[in-house]
Amino acid sequence: MATTPLSANSHGDHASHELPFGTLVGILLLLMVLMGLTIGASYVTLPSVGPIPGIVINNLVAVGIATIKAALVIWFFMGVKFASALARIWVIAGFLVLFLMFGILGDYGTRKFEQVNGWETNVPHNGGETALPRVWPPEGKPSSTPEVEQGFRPR
């Protein structure tokens, strides 16, 4: 029987992606130690470093430990260790997008929102309507172009 790309063993030297039991137990123990470090770090208040408060340092330590745990799970248990280079690139790209998204949302969450007069409703100076004109040209303002006088509404 002829082999086709779909039926041929494309795994190369390693026909199986099973990890040895000792490796799995080692990863489990390492994850348990990292969990203990996370719990221990939650009870310790780290000192401030320059302008960075200690609570921020605590959060950075916790996120760092969580990142290491996630990398172990992804690398070994999700099989990225045995994946092709292209699959590894996609995994890394996905996490870069995730971190970029958290950066953007973090920046958005720290912004001070200022109320702009005229764009909200129920403001005394615009009669309770929105700031967008309902009639073009607005009442009391002469039209400056002949297109407006002919019923053309600019966008």
C-alpha cells in the first residue's frame, strides 16, 4: 500500500508524544511549589521600590509566578513542546496579542473621563436635546452654501 502525506508517519524520530511518568510528576511537584510560592507571597507585603508601591510589587510577583505556571502547562501538557515551529510562533503571537490587549485595557481603565458639555442630554442650554442638530442649518444661523439651501444635508 502506498503512503500518502495523510497516512504517513510525519512525527519523525519520535512516534509518540507521551512524556515519561517521572517528568509528569516533576512538573506536578514544580507546579505545587509555585502554587505555594504564590500563596506565601500573598501573605508578605513587599517593600516599595522607588516610586512603585509595595502592593504593585506583590502583584507583579504573583503575575510572574502565574506566567511561569501557565508556560509549564502550555509547554508540556498542551503539547507545544512537540509542535512545529509554526505552531510555536502562533502560540507566542497569541500571548503577545493577549498582553497587548491587557495593556490597552489597563490604559483605558486609568483614564479620567471628563464630561463634555453639549454631548449629553437634558442640559439646560440645549433644551434637553442632544448636541446634534435636528434641522439643517441650525435655527438662527444662516446657511453659507447654496447646497444647504437646496436641501442638501452635509455629513
